Amino acid sequence: MGRSLTPTYRVEYYDQAKHKRHCAWEGRATDKRLAQWVKDLNYSFMPGGVNVHISHSLRYMPHVHKAKIIRQATGEIVAVYHAPAFEVIS
């Protein structure tokens, strides 16, 4: 049998349809790094992006507007991102 490792941090994020998703986080958990990660993720859903297939399968382009990094062992929230009230992505 192999060994299973639990990541130190996880990211929970929400799109405009209020769907909650989560994934593992690697590296330092800071607000600035989380904001850049959300920006990169949102661009990846656009035409030509690496996650455009997700947009096609959902039949809408998801836009992450809220995210947080959580320490797995304690449940402590260590970084938070909230999108501005109005944001243009081009």
C-alpha cells in the first residue's frame, strides 16, 4: 500500500452560482498569493484558457468571487479573498 498525505492547507472557493469547490494549497498562505491565484483561475475559464472545458460543460463561465485558505489540522482561516463589487475581465 502507498502512503496518503493530507495537505497542510486547502482552498475553498465560490463561483457566482454559489457553488462551493475546494482543492489543496501548496506554499505560503497569504492574502496576496490567494488573490493572484483567483485571478489566474478566473482567466483560465475564458476562451483559450486551460480550464475552458469546465466553462463548456457548465454552460456558463464560472467567476470566483470569494475564496479562503484553511489550515486542515485546526480549521483556522489563514487567508481570505473577496472580489470587488464590480470587476471587468478582458
